[in-house]
Amino acid sequence: MAKAFISYKHEVEPDEALADCFTKYLIKQGHQVFIDKQILIGQKWPPIIRQKIEEADCLVVLISNHSVASDMVIEEVSIAHSLKKIILPVYVEYEGNPPYDLASYLRGVQYKRFPQDGNESELSEQLHLAISQNQPLQGDVVCVQSDKVVALADDGNAVQPHVELAPPLPAFDPQWLQKLDVPGGPVRLKSSFYIGRPIDEEAKSAILREGETLRVKGSRQMGKTSLLARLYQLARDNNYPVLYIDFERADQHHFTDIGTLLLWLAYTIAGSQKTNEPPERYWKGPLGSKDKFTEFLSKEVLATSANPFVLMLDKVDRLFAFEYRDDFFSLVRSWHTNRAFDNTWDKLNVVLSYSTEAFLFIQDLDQSPFNVGVQVNVADFDRIKVEKLNKLHMEPVKTTQEIDALMELLGGHPFLVRKALYDLVIQHFHFDELIKKAYDDDGPFSDHLQRYMLHLDDQPQLRAAMKSVIYEHTSPTDALFYRLRSSGLVRGTDRHSVYPRCGLYAHYFKKHL
């Protein structure tokens, strides 16, 4: 029979009970089923998780209001998707469509609903048949948007009128940006819990000027994409044509070579901006792909636009891994240089968002966009902002001493502070209980911490560097220091004086690495 992996959100009902039910039924039918409860105390679970997904024929994932905000569920689905495993989603009392991270892996996959599509026994039998036949479920198809959404929360999650406070998403959900239209449009950002920073105003000022290159830099989960969403809406409110492209979610085949990449970008721009001529008209001549793209952008977009066209390129550090990276970024730099000679290029505003230090990969920064224009550095919250966020959540952290303890634990980490406040308000944690269980493998931050453990286990050099940071406050090399910092694990200005990003990381990784 077949092998199956069950992915679900722990300590949440009915998710956990349903995962147990499916596991028992499928084992009874003769399938080999892995659920993480089978990992014994003392075993190193990160390699076991990856190994079991690799061995599985399919992954059953329970989609609920809590699991869509789980770092580990998202990571497990990501691994299965990358290995081209059959994914069998079951929506557990979940309405709408999954947020961006999950939707990008589940787009077009058929799913079943619990309880609408049957009771536990009926759904278990349908899973058994799908697994036995090595086929997807027969049901509705996962989409990436819903026309019913009218507002977004501060993390890009869809606002549901009957839900007072939703679990914070581990990554901003930008799939709605195309609906963040002109004033009165169908979707608006609702900033109930958004904490503005001085860099917001600097970035907003830059985006409305003509001929700007804006660089947004910060570690993982600092709020870069959330800031981009606000810039996107500001541009649309001022009738600026704007396009957001997330390189991390682009299909691998688009990155084959620079010609393929630029042609894909051209088609994406053409579809978004409804250009008069398609890109292939410009790709017929003898010019190189960089010149072809530049001519297409100039004639089809900039020359016909009354206001500057805002091109937002998110997570451009994905391109650092390719040999043509210098060619691509020298092209972006050339658009900046062109503004001095051709007023047409004042109609282009470029926004680059990234985490990794560019100088580690770019041979000549003077031929790149990383030392021109306006740079904004997105950082963790300071104490004043954490106190403000606490007030917006109706002050579940009551005293100065508790704020001190929260800062010592989380260090102003935007996502983790939101997660802590959510658990205090909605999950009814007592503050002392939150602090006590923070480092546990089944605690409030376990999904977040375990995702990092999976990644560190896959990269022995990075794992060793993190241990060095914990015990010696140094990193073996500059490159490893910058990789750790860009991943959001450490803070510091150089490898000789570097510390875990927050007390939670220091304590947890000291115990587990």
C-alpha cells in the first residue's frame, strides 16, 4: 500500500482529533502513515520530518484558521510541493481561500471540506481511495483569492467581519495587491494593528516622486512586504500604474537564463499594463535581451504613461544565486542612469526589496542599483512601539515588568510580538504561562522555531555558525554572519559582535543545536 504524511496544526481542535482519526483509519486500511506524534523523545526530529515527506507518496494537509498561520504546516507543504508529491488538502471549518504562502503551493489542487463533504468516516474513506489510486481528491479547486474580501489586516490577512482578531500570518499575503485599486476600489488595507515607523514616511515620499530607485532592506519577518503593500496602495491612490512581482514565488523555469527571465517580466508587465504591442514584437530584432526589454519598457509603458510607473520587485535576492545576476542588476542600474539623459525614464520608479547583503554576490556595486537611490532599513520594534501594539490589543500585557519580560523574550520581533499578543487575547494564555512555555516544543512559538530548526539542520555550516553566535557571540565568516542576519536569526553589525536576535532564539537554539 501507499505511504502518507499527515500535516496539521498541533494543540488545536478539531484539527488534532481529525489528524488522529485519519491516521488510524488509513493505517487500518494497510497504508504506512506518518504523523509527528510517532517521533520519540530524544530523536532528532528535523531530519525525520524531511525524510518522511521524501518517502511519502502523498501529503494530507488539514487547512484551518490556525494551520494557515503555522510556519511548520507551510514548510511541510512547501517541501512536498518541491518534491512533486500529491497533496490532499482537507479544509477544516475553514472558509475562503488559503493565504499567499499556502495558496502558491496549492493553486489548482482539489480539496475536501470537513464537515460539509461528510463525516470523519466518509472523508477517511475518500482519502484512502485517493491514496490507493495515487490520485488527487475529487472536490473543489483551491483558488488564491475571494471576491468577497473587502479589507486586509496589517499582515495582509483577509479581514473577516465576525472574527475580532485572526492569528497573525508568518508572511504578508500580497496576493490581494492587484485588488488594492484606486479610492473606492474593492479591497483596502485596514491597519488596525499596523505600527508605522519613521521609514514609512521616507518611503512614501520617495514613491510619489518621479524617477526614484527605492531599496527596502531588512531580515525575514521585519515587515518589508507589509510596507510594500502600503506603498502599493499609496501609488494606486495617486493614480500611478504599479506592478508587484515576488521573485520567490515565480516558477523555476523563468530563471533559466537572463533572456528567459526578461521575457517573462515583459509579458507580466504587458498583461498588467495592457500594452499596445506584445513583447514578442521587440524580441524579433537582433538586439540583446537587455536592450529588447529596455526598449519594450520605454516605448510600451513609460512613453504612454501620464504618471510614473512603479515597478516593485520583492525578494530580488533570489537572483543572487544565478550567474547572470550582475547582468540583471546592471540593467536595473542603467535605468537609473538613463534618467540623466532621457526624461522618459523619470516615468519609472523602481522598488527593490531584499534581505541578503548584495556585496556578497555583486562583483561591482557601481554597476548595480544597490548604492543609488533611497534606502530604507526595516528593523525590529523598539519598546515604545511594542507598548503601542499592546494597547491596540487592549493591553493583555499589564505591567511595566511584563513589558520588560516580553522585550527580553522577543526583542521587538514584529511577528512574534503579534503572535504573543494574539495568544494572550484569543487563546487566553496567562502572561506567566506564555513566558514559561515559550521555549517548549509544543509552546506558543513552536511552529516558528521548528521551521528554523529544519533549515539549520539542512545547512551544517549555518548550524555551526549559529552555535558560535550563541556561545561566543562571533560568526566564523562574514558570509555566514550575513546569511544568519538576513534569515532573521541574529543581530549585530559584524561577525565579531553578533547575538541571537532575541532571548527566545538564544534559549531555544542553545538547547537544540
